[in-house]
Amino acid sequence: MKIDPRKTAVLSLDIQQGILGFVPGAEAILPNAAKVVETARKGGFYCCTWGSALSRVIPR
């Protein structure tokens, strides 16, 4: 299967300390995630990174 970089994007979602810290051993995905993004960038694919921010809600 051939993937067209003009019609395909790579999304990385919440690959950050605050999120990965909830799952023991989750940092094991980092080398593979980095390879995917690096390969996509070299291939001309659009790469988008999304990071969520969590905060404590304080009632008024």
C-alpha cells in the first residue's frame, strides 16, 4: 500500500510527562513514536502534535 503524504498526516497525542506518567512503563513507546515522526517528516508528511493540559478545578 502506498501512502500519499499530501493526503496523510501523523498525529501524536499527549506524549508528555503528565499523561504518560499515569501508565507504568508507558515511556517504552517513546523510541518508536520518535521514529514514526522522524520518518514522516523526512517523507514530507504533515506532523501534528497535541498536548492536553490538566488542571485542578477549584470550586468558587
